Amino acid sequence: MELRDLLGEDYREGMTAEEIATALSNKNFVNKETFDKTASDLAKVKKDMKTNEGTLTERLEAQRQQIEQLTVKANRQEAASILAGNGMTKEAYETFLDGIVTTDAEQTTSVATAIAAAFKAYGEATANKVKGELAAGVKAPSQAPAETAMTKEAFGKLTFAEQVQFKNDNPTEYAALFPKA
């Protein structure tokens, strides 16, 4: 430290030793013990602030992670609700649910809704296909009254193709008309 800094306003160029001593005697300097204690207290406060700052940062990060986990959990429940509401079983959607859930609620809902719509459309298409296949296998009811039984005379009037058709379609009636000897 230079003399100019030490004396401050009292400093003048070319001061004598007596003038410097007088100027110094008028100054209120801190004794060494007080200075050391103050410096130690200041260092402790700085250390505590740094520790608290680190703790605060850690707390904020923990809270951020907790908020993120809660958001993902809420989004997961919403996606599951959408999928279940469209007829998908829990066993079916649990296999991929974690893959579509994010912290973005809008994106999660959008993806879940699209998957649910595709699942529903696929289910309806499959049901319609099965119904069509079942309907194709059902024969239309015969126009002839059910009480009219085939006689040998009526059978004899049929064409050969019609006789074969009758035999294939009605094996019990055919056997009754022409029992095996």
C-alpha cells in the first residue's frame, strides 16, 4: 500500500516526516485483533453463503425432478385413460405405454389418442370381416315349405345335377328315400 492511499485527502507532495506522522496520528486505524476477527467473520459468512447456495441449487434440482416425475405420472394416467376408454385392455397398452408418455401433456395425449383410434378402427374392421365371413357361410332359407318332403317320384323328375345337389345337401333325407339293402 502506498502512502497516498494510506493518508487519503491529507496527502500532499513533498510532505516531511513530521507532517506524515501528524497526518497518521489523526487517522483512526483498526487494530490487528479487530481486523483479524472481522476478516475471519467475513470468510465464514462467505463460506456459509457458498454452502447455502449449493444446498439451494440441490433443492431446486430435486424439486424440478419431482415436478417432472409427477407430470410424467399424470400424463401416464391420462394416456391410460384414453386407451382404456377406447376398448384397449390394460395388458395390451401396458406393453407400450411408457414409450409414448413424455413430460409434454399435449404430445402424450395426441399420441395416445392416435393409437386408440387406430386400435378401434382395427377392431371394427376385424369384427366386420368376421361378420362377413360368418354371413357368407350361412345358407339362405329354402323357399319351399319345410313340410314338403322329397318323394321318389319328385326326385326322379329332378335333373342329374339337381339329384347330386340334393344328395349332398340332404344326406339324411336321401338315405330315407333310398335305403341301402
